[in-house]
Amino acid sequence: MYLNPPFSRLLFNLLFVSIFFFGACQEDSLVNDILVYENDFSGQDLTQIENGKLHVFNEDTVLGNYNNEEVLLQLEGLPRHNIVRVNIDLLVHDSWDGNLKGLGGPDKWYMKLDNMEIINTTFSNSICSYSYCLYQSYPDNYGRHYDPKTGAININLPGLCQYNSESNWTSLYKISKLVYHHGSNLEIILGDQLIQENAENPICDESWSLAKIEVSTLTQ
Ligand SMILES: [Ca+2]
Ligand SMILES: [Ca+2]
């Protein structure tokens, strides 16, 4: 069917708005909340994960760590649904620079569902003083300016590598997204585009890990 440009643009805008602002809808109208995948990596189960690797951080087995990499979680045989909820415990390690442009950044992290970008943001663990601040875009998408570690639920963790002997160099974020989705298969991609051109060992300078991921299907 041919759609004239204004109408197709309207359709696109409606789709965009419905995907990205679903969180504003009433969650209490959702039913059939079924947990279809849960992994805190304590069982070392990586069977549905491509590019999965494990390490121990702060006495906890976690997925990672990653620098300029992608992880793919593949789920099949999902029950009938029209919405999925993805909950993630994300660990942001060491010297992320947020929105900084140049040799040090921006330091981006993203999530895609079935190749559709749901999150594309930056994180910062760096300094923020009255005169100089390396802002981050989270909890919004890239382009916004929030103080480093905004939205983190724990900022007192040690760094992983470059700052492994210092506290306050890993930030833990609990991220939850509701997204319209139907079909029995789902691919979730998590990845980063970290920039640290002056670092000898990039993954030691900046990296991320996943402490937990939960996926649920729901109907509205
Ligand atoms: Ca850095
Ligand atoms: Ca950087």
C-alpha cells in the first residue's frame, strides 16, 4: 500500500511515541505477567547468550566484562503477548566519561530489541565540580545532560580494573523497559561504543557487566 509522505511520517511518529513512551501508560492495565527468562549468572548458564563470558565482581558472578562489544540473548517459544518487560542490573566500571566529545568520549551504551533501539545513552563515573562536569545522558537517551551517576542505585562499589583498589568507581543501575512486542521469538542486544583513545588497555579503562537480566511477557 502506498502511503503519502505526511501520513507515513505520522504513522512513524505514532509508532515511535508508542514505543518510547510506553512507560507513561498505566502499568496496572497489564495482565498475564509471565517471567520467561531470568539469569543472575550464579549458575554460570550462558546457553542462550552469544558472546557470553563471566567474571567475579565484588564476590558476585556477573556477565562481562565488555568494552566495544555486543551480547545477544535469544529467546524462543514465548507465550502469546503484546508487551515485553526487560529488567537489567547494569554495572558501569571505571572511568566512563559520559557525553564528553573527543579522545575520551562519548561513552555510549545501548539496548536493542529485535534490532530496534530501545536505549542509546551515555554513562559517566567522572568528576563533576562547580566549574567542570562530565555529564551523562542517562536516564534519558543520548543528547541530554545529567550529573554523573544519576539514577544509579549504588555508587559505592569499587572499580573493576583501573580503579580496582578505590571505591566509587563502579555504578549499579537497575534499568526497566516496557516495549510493545509480539511474536514467539525475541532477540535482545546489549552493547557499547566506548572511546578511550589515550588508554593503553581500553577494557581496563572503561567497561561494563551485567549482574542480572529478567524478561517477562505481558498483555494489555
Ligand atoms: Ca575514561
Ligand atoms: Ca571514555
